[in-house]
Amino acid sequence: MPLSKIQTTTGTAEPGQLGRTLIHEHVLIGYPGWELDARAPKFKRNDAMIRAVDQMHELQSHGVETFVDPCPMDFGRDPVFLAELSQKSGMRIICTTGAYFEAEGNTYTFRHMPMEELVEIYIQEIEQGINDTGIKAGAVKIATGAHKVSDYERKLVTAGARAAKATGVPVISHTQEATCGHDQIDIVTGEGCPPEQLVVGHSDGTTDFDYQKSLADRGAFVGFDRFGISLFQPDEVRIANIIKMIEAGHLERVLMSHDSIVCWLGRPFPYASSFEAMLEMLPNWRSNHIFKEILPKMRAAGVSDEQIQTILVKNPARLFSRGLQ
């Protein structure tokens, strides 16, 4: 039965309470097997918590009220850490159920599990809580690799769509190299979820505005959610294509974020030897970058405060309310 309220790590919320929302950010991330790497820097939980609280307070100074962390269950997800962070910082945090794409996920168990059991696990994490924590997932994470959806990924995306259909939570996706967005829409809508319940993530990983527009034409939300990651696209391209989306009548389909990470578990293969080295490579890859650098550029290019309010406040609320009963 669909939920009536949004699940957060510390309770529930109404759509109108979300406020200014970052739709795709991460607190902790670790590639599967990170804990086996004896040469990696040791994870220091207390230091990580202090750093995370500081970042949440920084975001609150920019008016952010809700932080969505769609970390897959096999990629370092820690709902207890997120709940404690929410309590200590006052930031509303939403976590997810769901697993990562085949090439970078932990695949053995779910590959051999019957589909119906996988769906039940996702629903259980939404309705009852993750493991024995009582902390409930507020969305489903799906993920696909580059250019082609594997059989394994199709299974997981299908399971995620069925769980979202049953509970009413939104589906937040990862796409690799800004591909397979239409495959994701096909699978999710084929299981009975409306496209407005899905955000096709990392769609800003291409210069191809026609691709981005085509996702919005089908009713899905389009994630311009990697601001600051210049390895994939310059921010100027992201801004220009958001403006094109607005001009094309798709303001209400745009979502913005950074896909930033507060603390990395292990080493951030394959891009750098350490998280610190990666941050040196990407000096703008911070969860405050949109507010400090991007919004002023958007305003200078003619985007109004009302349009920014739609992207950062109204659109996330619309996404999370679509499946509620």
C-alpha cells in the first residue's frame, strides 16, 4: 500500500516540509570490498561525523533543508551514521534502498536471488526499516552501466520499480556516461510507475541537450546533478542546457545537485590515489558549489529566483509526492 508521508532517517515529512533540497549527494561512499584494502586510509568515524556535521551546517547557511543520499546498499550505505548526522546537524536526510550497477556493485547474492524476494527486501527496507535499525528508506536507487542494460541490471531496476509502485516512493537513478535513460524509463513505467516518479540521474554527463529534453518529454525528471565534476562536463555546459530546458518548457522537470561525497571509505578508484587527491583534482566538487558559484551565474544569464525556487524546492517536493496516497 502506498505511503502517506515521506520517509526520512529520523521520521517522516510532508512534501511541503522538504524546502530547498539537494536531490543527489552522498555522505559515505565505498566501493564493494573497500574494507579489504589494508593499504587504504583507515576510516575514522568520529572525524567523519565532525566533518559531515560541519558540511550540513554549511548547507543550512545556504537555505538547504533536505539532503537526499541515494547511496546503494552495496556502496557503503550506513543508515545509522546518516540518522545520527541528521540528529546532530538538524538536516533532514533521506536514504535509499537498492543496489548499484553490475560493473561496480556487489553482485553475487542478488544475481542468484529470485526476483520476488528482491522486491520484498526493497519493500521491507521502506516499510519496516533497514536491517534491525528501524531506519526506513525514503526512495529506491536504481543503476545501469554504459550504453547497454545488462540482464542483472534489468532485474534490479525491475525490482526497484515494483517496490516503488507498491510503496509510492520515488526512484532515483544512476546512469553511466549519460546513457540508458530511456531504458530506465521503459522499465520503470512498464512496471506501472508513472515517469514523474523517476529522476534519471547524471543526465548532465553529456552535451546532448536533445537527449536531456527527450527524457523530460516523456515526463521523467532530469538530473543535472554532477555540478563541480569537470572530468565529465564543464559546469558552463550544464548551465546552458538547463537554460535550454527552461526555454523548452521543461522547468518543472529539472533537478540540480552535485553527487558530492563527504567521506570516502577506502580509496576512490579509479580516479585518484586518495579522496584528498581527488578533491585537489576537482576543487569545485563540493556540496555548496551550486549556491556559491552556479546560482549567481544562472541569475546573470537570466534565470529568475522564482525559477530557481522551482528547481530546488518545488520540483523535489513534486518528485516525492507523486506516489504518495
